[in-house]
Amino acid sequence: MAISIVNRAPESAYLVDEQGRFCYVNDEACRVSGYSREELLSLRISDLDQDLSIQDWPAFWSEIPRHCSFSYESWHRTRHGQVFPVEVAVKYFECDGRGFILALVSDATGGDREEPARTAIHDIGNVLNGLKVSTSRAVNQLRNSKASSLTRVVDLLDAHTMDLAAFISADPKGKQVPIFLRNLAKQMTDEKIELIAELQGVTEKVEHIRAIVNRHQDRGICCDVTEPVPLVELVEAALRIATASVESREVHVIRRFEQPVRIVTDTTKVLQILVNLITNASQALEQSRQTDRQLTLQIESKGSQRVRISVADNGIGIASENLPRIFEPGFTTRTGGHGLGLHGSARLAKELGGDLIVTSSGPGQGAVFTLELPVQNVARTHDSKENTSAPY
């Protein structure tokens, strides 16, 4: 009777011995993993659990009797190589002098394993828009460069090779050459500075895309972040990445930054959240009838351990009945939207040990999204088994 009940359980059930081998698996375990029952019974838990290697198993097992019942988050790999997040509930028991665990495994994606990929595409799309604007601007700047005027001056000087000194000192056109070259030198220096800044922005956007791809390839495991990062630099970087959304809508950016705040965190995740918030705010401004489109970025400390970054706009606002659903997956009020950006941002905020909240006084009253983060976020991987300002 007990086996029959477990076999019909909605979660994947695994009975594991002290060597980490599967002694029993239910139908759901076979369905989710893609293995047959015979194949699973020939494997160890480390063959599925990506955060629990065969070398780590003895130490992990030694802690189990002390806790008896606990749960943890991990990542499982299917027979076909697909990796997805799971929640594992563990119960230890003994039978005939031997120790066993019953592990009930739930799919943490709620069955929607394509969501991380869609979120990654959404995030990369935001950055690519900014990248397109930056490269177009650099091309136009080169196309309209004052350096092209230098050719006409060279032709003029070539025509007076035999009387160059007299031409420069006496001819009205010749007298203008030194002045022209001096002005041209200054203009080309200014162009160089602008192009370098633009290309640095392009490099930054490409690096952000690379980081997004790497993070999703690595299944969201945090990198080992130990160096404090100026929070102002993160906010400014996000603003540069979201250039397309801000500039194309003629948004006026207001910065309200406290004294310098430095945090230890996963910068890639913070940037993804902020780029999403800035992009969404710009879109909300475009949909409003507001002629003075304002985007306010604010950084403020909340005690010594927490910090808040607010992204506020005076756009279309949010109806009170929509506020509780704003972070739900798939929920959106924007035509063409898919409801992944804010849901993914809220999830990332939780992963960072923080929170993402929204306030709005209603339609036409704008909205404020506030990201609260710990100042010192000790990066953790899934190896842990604890249950615990003009237009820009």
C-alpha cells in the first residue's frame, strides 16, 4: 500500500541508500528524468544532482542522521542533458540497521523550463537595443567627421607647392589654413573623445550580454564576488546599457544619489534588474501623454546593512488591482509585452538576498520600483545544502 501511494505521488520520489544509489524510484521520477526505472536503479544520486558530486556524497550523508528531515535547492539533469532547478525534501530513516533517505523532488520551475531561456532572450534584447543605438551613433559620427575637410586643405596646399610660404603668409585663403588646422585639431580631439566613450559603451553592452549568457549557461550560480563595487557605477552602467529606451523617447533623467555607497554583490544580476526597470519606465513614459518625461534614479542607504535603488517615472502608472500581480509570470498590461521582465527581476532580487517592490498612486500617476539589497551579499552557489540630464 505504501509503495503504491508513493508511486502515485505528484513529486519525483527516490529511495537512496548510504552509498548514494537508488533503491526505488516512482513513475514521476522516470517521467521527469527521462530514464527508465531500470536505468535509474543503476545510477547514483550524483548522476542526477548537479550540485552533489560523488566525492561530496560521504560528507553530505554523514550530516543527514543529525538533521533527519530537511530540504534544499539544487539542479537536476535529465537523461537528455536538460538542467532545471529543483526543491528536494529529505527524510532519513533506518531499516534493519541500515540508513536510507526518501527524497521527494519538486520541479522549481513549475514545469515551465523554457522560462529561463525566454527571460535570457528578453534581457539580451534590452541590451541589443542599446547596442544598436550606440553603433549607429558611432557610424554617423564617423560619416560626418570634420576630418573629411582635411582632404580639401591638402589639395589646396598641393596646388601651391612652389609658393607655399607666400601662399600661407600673403594669400587670404592661405592665411586661413593655420586657423582651419587649429580648429580642425580641436574638433578631431573632441570627436575622438566622443567615439572612445561610445565604443566603451559598446564594449560594456557586449560584456553584459556575455555575462547574461554565461549566467544562464551556468544555471544561475553566483560568481564569487568579493570586491566592493560603487553602486553609482552600477546604476550609471545600467543607464548606458538602456540608452535606446531612454534616448529614443526623449526622457529626462534625474539622478539623486547619496554619498558613495559600495556593495558586494553579483553585478550581472543587479544590472539585469536595473536595465529592465529603466526600460520599462521609459516605455511607461512613452505611453503617457506626459510632455515632460522624467525618469528619476535614486540611491539611498537603509541603515548600515541595506541599500535601496529606486527607479521612478511620471508615466501611465499602475491600477491598484494590478499592483498585486505585477511580478507574476506572464502578467502584463503592455501591448506586445510578455510579462517576463519584472517576474525575472523579482526572482533575481530574491537570489541576491534582496527584494523588489512597486508603488503607484494609480493610472496617470507614475510608478516607483524599488530594489532593496544587502550591502554585503556573500555570494553562494548551490553547493550549500542549508535549509534556510537632458535626454541622456
